[in-house]
Amino acid sequence: MSPPQSRITEIVCHVLEIDEDEITESSRFVEDHDADSLRSIEIVSLLEHEFDIVIDQANLSRMVNLAGVRSVLAETPGFPG
């Protein structure tokens, strides 16, 4: 896994307060890991800060799991991944 991809996983797991082996690409943050809207906002904020990007709010509804986060970030201008 590339460094940016590893860092995405680290950030998400930190916010969700879970170990990296507890999350999969398809496990849903809310349903599977008891995240609430504040945690979702924190994930977005930390990702924007870490990678010096701005995530389009229109894409937030797609960021429900790691796969969705990776997809949105891949489409975000300036993302190094």
C-alpha cells in the first residue's frame, strides 16, 4: 500500500478509535463502527489537513467506507495518491 493510502487508513482508524485490522475496504463507518456525523466531519477535516486538499462537499455522501474515501480522494485535485 502506498504511503498516502496507508495514511488514509491510519487517519480513519484513529478517528473511529479502532485498530487497522478491524476495518475493511467495505466496512461502513456508521453501521459497522458506530461512527456519528461528528466523526465523519473529523475524518474529512484531518484528510484535508494531512494532504493539503479541499474535498468537495458534494462527494461527502460517498465517503461511507474506506473504498469510498479512497475513490473521492483519487478524484480530488492535489491529492498525491
